[in-house]
Amino acid sequence: QARPSAASRGGLPDSPRPGPARARVAGRLAGAVGRAGACRRRGARAMADVLHTFAHHNEVGWNVFRLSGDVLHFGGMLLGLSVVWSSRSVEGFSRKTQVLYQAVYATRYIDIFFEHQGLYLMFFKVTFNLITALMLAAFAQLHDSYNASIDSCNIVALFSFAAGMAVLSSTGATMQKEMWAFSEFLEPVALIPQYIMCYRAPRVRPSAVVYVLCVGGYRSLYVLNWIYKRYKWHGMYHDYISWFGGVAECILFFDFVFRISQRREVIGAIGASSLGRVLLQMDDTAGRISEKVEMSTLGRRLPYGLSGNGLEDAARERRQWDVSDKLVDEESCQLLTLSGEGNETDIF
């Protein structure tokens, strides 16, 4: 018996069976749709992996050690600036250290003009330069309270050392990379003038000591940051120039902290540790060598004490002390004479 057609049942007419060509096209379309779905799934998994890797990278790169170091560094610089301007005195602070730090920040953060910066990085890069410039302005404004005789470090030698190391370590790199390397070698020695000033000063300002502890201590937190990133990223992370500078800076810093911890007086002379005495001897030697070279070539010393103190500076300082001692002796004799005249009047 013949099956009734769809039209006789009130439905749509039966569709004709697809031919071989239509079947092949349908199969190809189904395969293409399946492959597109698989590609979308693989793309989604790849994007998820990228986002997870990026999140893990940020978590490791912006760890608590780095953030704490940035806050400590910023707090120390802000403390020094507020103390200097509020007291209207730069006593206890080294102008040469500020000059070195200004050179560090100006050469390291030049990338703000060439590369996109996040708000966090832009804030600190601009602020560090601005605070250091304001500190140098304070030295120019309050120069009467500045003791240049004990701020005796030869910063020409420090600049030469950093420049030479930068050229050797970044040969063939771009100018921006070389300037970054220069700043990394200069920063470890930027606090040396402040250390020397603290070791030489007969009276050390407590706020200057706190400033050194903050500005020098942040680097120890950065060392922990490097160790943490190396532990997480293994061989994918290395920054040998920064590591070298950070270790050298931490050695000088912890030697200063150890000397401070041995003091019993809050105000007064700090004195020098064993490493501090080596720094003072090297400073004296560098000053005398620079004096001979400058006098034989230029016929005069470099201005502002950039190359340290020499024999003539030491002799001049001794003459000033002799004059001061003579004035003190004369005043003491006058006081004794007046006291003796008063006693004779009382007797008679």
C-alpha cells in the first residue's frame, strides 16, 4: 500500500533527497563549524593561560618587598626635605650626596620621555627628581648652615668610576641602556659622602641619621625582592648590574648601622667603624691625588670641593682652628681679669 504524501496529510510536500554534491557540501560545512569551535576553545584556553601568567607575573614583580622598599625610600626623602626646610638648616646633610642622587634619578628615569609609564611609576620617578631638586635648592638657600669642610668626598672619582663601569658593562647598547647602567653603578656610592660626613662630624644630627637609615635601608628590601623573584622565576630572571650595586650598597649600609648600634649617646660624634676608617683614608688619598693633578694641569682646584680636600685645605682648616683657639684664650684671659678686678673691689 502506498504511503500517503505529506500534501494529502495537509503538511508540506516532501523535500527531495539531497544528491551527492549537496552531501559533500554539508559535510564540509559541518567540519568547518567543528574546527571553528575547536579553534575558539583553544583560543579561550590560550587567553586564559596568558591572563594567568600576566597575573602571576604582576604578583611576583610587585611583591611586598618592593612596595615596602618604595614606601621607605619615599618616606626617608620626604623626611629629609621636611626637616631641612622646617628648621631652616642643612646641618648634618651632605650636598654631594644630593648631587649624586640627582644624577642617578635624572639618568635612570629618562625613559618617562620615551616609554609609556603607569601612574605608580610615574609618581615615584617624578617625585624623586623633584624632592632631590628641592634639597639642592635648600643648600643654596641655607648655605650658612652647611659645613663644607666635613663634606669632603671626592665625587669626581665616584662619577668616573660609575661612568667607566657603565661603558664596560653595556658596550654596544643604546644610550638609554648605558645611562641606566650608569645610574645603577652610581647609586651604591651615592651615600658615601653622607657616611663620610657623619663619620667626620663632631656632632651628628639625629634626623640625618634617620634619613640615612631610610634611604639606605630601602635597598636591603630590594635585595629581598630580587631574591624572591629569582626563587619564583628561576633562570628567567637575572639583573646582575643591579645585584652587584645592591650588595655593595648593603655592605656600606649595614656597616653604618652596626656603628650606630654601638653608640650610647644620641647626640654627639659617631666615630668611624673599621670600614668607615678605610673610607676616610681613601677619601683623604683621593683628595690629595686630585689636588696634585689639578694644580699641575689647571693651576687651581675644582670649584665647590668637587674633588675633595687636599693638603692646602687641611692646612687652611688648621689655621682656622688656631685662630679660633687664640680668640677663645684671649676671651678667657679677659674674663679672668675682670673677675680679679671685681674681687679686689669687694675686699676694699
